[in-house]
Amino acid sequence: MKLTPENVEKLFIKCLFLDGEDTSKAKIVDGVMMKVGFNPERIEENKTEIEELLTQCHPDFMSTSKAQGMSFLKFCMDKDENQWTGMHTICDDLICLGMAIDKVKFLLPRELWMALPGAVPYIQILN
């Protein structure tokens, strides 16, 4: 699956609960701009696709890179230095999906974000 805004959005929606489903076992994720509850079964079913999208993100976000994480402001750039989206909400969708499979984390607690450039977190993708 190619890293595009459309693919991220479709996958994000696919992993949410449907009306009437039991949400008591939701996988709750606190992203950059939103808090979301995913259907844990659909997260598991789509784990490979989520990982595939994350591998296409800029290398500086990877835990194995020299940088070992980068600012949310750069999350819109892919591994080839192309801007894959112009919407930070779509970036947050992918970050939340990554957090739901324990492959994405913030490098500092939310309380310290104000001290960072743009007052946004630094993000790491775990390899």
C-alpha cells in the first residue's frame, strides 16, 4: 500500500468502530491533535498495512536512524523527501494508527511540547 492521504484516511476509518459495536475494549490512543478509540480486532487485521505505510515515512523518524526521531512538522515528508500530504490531520491519523500497534511513540511527554519548535512533539517510529 502506497503512502497517500487517501490510503491513510481509508485505513484509519476502516479501523474505527461501526455504529452499535461494543466499544468497551477499544484501543484508546492519544495522538497529537485527537484522542481516538480503535476497534482492536480491526487494528490487528490491518497491522501489516499500517506497518507498510510507516516504513515509507522519512528515515529520520526511524528508531534505527541517526536522528532517532523528528518533529511532527516533518511528518508530511516521505522517505524520498516528497510531501505525501499537506494536512496535519492526516499525519495524525497515521501516527494514531502507528501508536495503536505500538510502533510509534512521542519522545517527550505532552507537558514538554511547548518547549519544542512549533510546540509540537518529536515522533519516533520503532523498527
